[in-house]
Amino acid sequence: MLTTSENAIVLKGVGKSFRVLGDKRARMLDALGLGGANRNANEFWALRDIDLVIPRGQRVGFVGRNGAGKTTLLKLISGLLRPSTGSVSISGRVHALLELGTGFHPEFSGRQNVLSSLSYLGVTGSEAERLCEDIVDFAELDRFIDQPFRTYSAGMQARLTFSVATSVQPEIMIVDEILGAGDAYFSGKAVARMRELTSGGCTLLFVSHDMSSVQMMCERAIWIDRGGIREDGDTLTVGKLYAASIRRQEELRLRAQALSLHNDVAMPDVDQGNDPEPTVIARLVIEGDKVPERIHAISEIALRYRGEDIERVKVGGARDDDRNERIHIIQQDGYTNWSRPRTDKRARSRGFENRKGRYGHAPFAFKAPIGLADWNDFEIEIQHNADMREAVNVEVFARDAYRCVGKLSEGGAGRTDRFSLPRELFEEWRIRQERRSVEDEAGPVDTVSTHQGLEVLQNVVEGDTYGSGEAAIVGLRVSGSEKSGDAESQHIFTMGESFRVGIEWRTFTTIEEAVFVVAVYTEDGRCATQTLSRPQNLQKGAGQIVADFGELRLGEGRYIISVGMFRGLSESHTHGEQPVAVLDRRHVLKVMKPSGVRIDLGQFSHPVTWRPVQAPVET
């Protein structure tokens, strides 16, 4: 709906749902317009409860993971989709660049497409010819402008599409990742062009996964997560929060990946094969397995680790039952007792109530990142408004049975309860650790135990550990600084950050001229850097040694770390002779560029000091 206002865009309570048809028959009936398809259709809410006001001339960046709902939101604003709920008010003409080649015919030449697009924008005749030349010049496609558009590369299509869209001053411009296909040089030109347009009053909506681009181009940032607005504020504040979340998620993923690549790890009670993050089932149930007689409103469920959220779902919000997410409810009519989403004073929730579900409960699931070492620090957090006239138990499935971890407490709307995960869920894990610790004491080992916060290494696959058996590497910890204490091993670093590798060892006899080695390899197997300690004579016993690299000089990318103990190794040797104990390629490492840096800093960031030199004075 077009309006005249000081605000360019106003969204009130906007939601967008799609029907998901479960079988071929239902899809066929739907395609033919016949009845019966809706009986097998499920609702998928891509967006829900979006309230948004964007003033004229504001530059707004949208960030979020793939599938968060950013593109759906922009399609609603551009008029390509209609909202299922709420209202969208637009003041001004919208020009949206949502896909490469939008509105361009693949068989037409670039020039023909340009003139056709200008005609659609109301520009014809000599003015169109003049603008066409400006567009060709800006896109720098002189040699190709008369070739069919289908022959253009993705970067060339991005150049021409963007150049046409910005040739006429738009009132509202939407750019969705289209510039990602262009090169860095053209991206710089595009940024300058968009700043020029916004200085003339154009409202810009810009979507990018590159937070530095958003900070450079926009004054406001909106973080879209699971179909809702998670954060809205200045680009610096939102950028820091978004980057921290992405880094935390990536750290969890890499820890689990590092463990699964080299360990035969499986969580008890859940048949997940080699999944490093197996799914754990939990539920709400009335004490005594009774049918609920009251309505117990549940608004949020979160999985937490050491006081921080791993993932949080707003129950009743968009995608609360999306099984691709780390945590989600399990809703199936006729089997569970979750109500439809409802709104109470603008707060979304679902009720745990009598929906005649066969199993009488309200289940939810979460993926447990088993790469984390300290299981006692996991918690489930539930925000609710439970009716205290009946007791609601929280139970987690572990070792062939549901284990009660607590009850929802009294306290009214917005009450928050936290529950530790049951001991039984991790009992088998701990038994394995203890068994391997006993094997360590008995002699040469191929597994290690936890000690002083060092990384737990278990079930080492053949080829990852080798040596004479006279000693063992029983702990490996990669950290940023000595101040990190006994925190778990770290997988993600920023270039220039402090970088230390700690090795815990145990010898079963005297080792003369023992040399410790830390080697870092690129993904294609090349050695990025390697360091050797000074030789030392080790008596039977145990100890630790730390390789302090100072500032990390490796460039952006993924690496993998090996550590080992060798006898008599020196830099004059071509390879590791006389290995005593080696953990080969055991720790995944990801190095990121500092925040705000876009230029390629290379594979190695060498420390450089620049000094001005005064030119000699001619006489």
C-alpha cells in the first residue's frame, strides 16, 4: 500500500506463511485447484510479528544467517509477496535488486535490455540513449554490451543490473546480496553510487553477509533471526552482537567437527550414527502422565552452556518447529499437546494443554554439541506462564527412559526456570573416559584423560597417533593467552590475536634429547608453520610444555594442528625421525581477518615497521 509520510516503510504485525504439502497427491490436487489438498498441508511461517519503521532517506542493512527470512521480508516490502498477517505501508516507488538479471531477457543483448528497462522506468527517446551510454560506461562492459545477456558471467550481470537500477534516482532501493557476484573494484564503485543516491533522499535497504559492507554503507542494522527481528540499532552495536553469535556458533561447530573427525563418538540413547551433534528429546508432561486440564503458556526455550545461550527459540514465533534449527518444538496434531500459536499482550506463545494428543505431552528437541567437554554446565531454560493448579514436569530422554529434571515454578507471566541435563545422559561418556584413564596408568596408550582444562582426546583412529610407545601426549590445549586459565581449547582466532599451544605429556621411561614439535598445516596438506623446542632429557613421569607464538601471523583460512615428541630431532633433519609420541592433525583451527578489514592480507601477516625517509635536498 502506497502512502505519503515522513516514513518510507512501515510494517505492523507482519507475518508470512507458506503451505507445505506433504505428498504428491496433495500437490496434484492443489495444482488442479481441487479440494482436499488443505487437509494434508502444514503451515511454514517464514516471518512472524515484524514491526518495523524506516524513515525516508535512511540506509538500513539487514544481516542474518541463510534462511533467516531476510529475502522474504524484502519481497514483502517490494510487493512481490503479500503478507499473511499484518500490514505493509510504502511511501515511494520501490526498485528491488533481489536476483541477478531481474527483468532482463537472456537472449537480448545488454544494450537491448538496458533500453527495455529504461522504458519500463519511463525513460525513452534521446534521454534513454544518453543514459544508456552512462550505464555502459559505469558497468565497463563496452566490448560485451551488444552480446546476448546469457553469455555474461555472474559478475558482468551484477554490474549491468546494478548500473541500470541506479541510473534513475529511485525513492526506495533494495539490494539483496547482488553485489556479492561482483569484484572488489566494482563493489567500491557501487558503494560510492549508493551513497550518492541516499544523499539525494533515496531510502536504501541492503542485505549482506559481510558486516563490514553493512557498516561502510549503512547507518542502521537489523539482525533477522528465525523469522523475527533479533536486534535493531546502529551498525557497530548490531555488528558486534551478530559477529559474536556467528563466532560462538562456528566455535561450537568446529569443536564438534574436530572431535567427530578423529573419534568414534556417539551419545547414549540416541541413534545418530557419527553425528557430532546428536539430537536429544525433552518434553513437558503433567505429573503422573496425566492429561493436562489447564493451559500452560510457554514463550521461550533455550539451550545454555556456562551461562550463555547456545540457541533460543521463541515458542509460537516463526519457525519454532523447524527441525533444521538446533532447538525446536515437536508439533504434530493428534500426537502432541502443543496448541496453535497465540498472542497475549503482543507476546507470542503456545499452550501446553489438552489437544487430545496420543502421547499427552509437549515435546521439544535440541542438538547437543558434544565437542564441549564440561557437561555439567549445560542447562535448559524455559520462559513460561504455567498454571500452578497442576504440576508440570520437565523431562529429558536418557538411557531408554524419560528422566525428570524439575518442575515449572510459580511466578506468573515471564517466569524463567533453568534445569540441568540429567546425569544419565552422559553416564556412558564418563565411563569411557574413566576406562581410558585406567589404561593410561597401565602403560602406553592411544587415548587420554581430562586434566587441568586440557582438551579431551578419545578413541584415536588408526593413523592419527603413532610413536615408539615410550611416552604419550595426554592433553592438547590451544588458547589465546595465559589469562584464559583452564578454559576449553579454542578453535577460532583472529589474525594478530595471542596464540599458544599447550601439550601435556607422560613418559613411561627416560627419554633423552626429547624435542617437542607443533606443526600447522593448510587444508591441502602444506605445512604453514612448524616449530621445534630445545632438546631436553625427560625422566619417567608427567609434565607440560607450552609453545607461545605471540601474535598469530597466519592468514585467513582453515588449518589443522599436529603435535608430537621426537628423540634427537633437529632442523637439519628432513622429516620427523625417531617419533616417540605424535598426535597427527588433531586440532581444527580457523583464522579470521580482524573486524572491519576487507582487503586480502595474504597467507602470512609479516610484522612491518614503516618509517618516513626525508628526501635529500638538492643543492
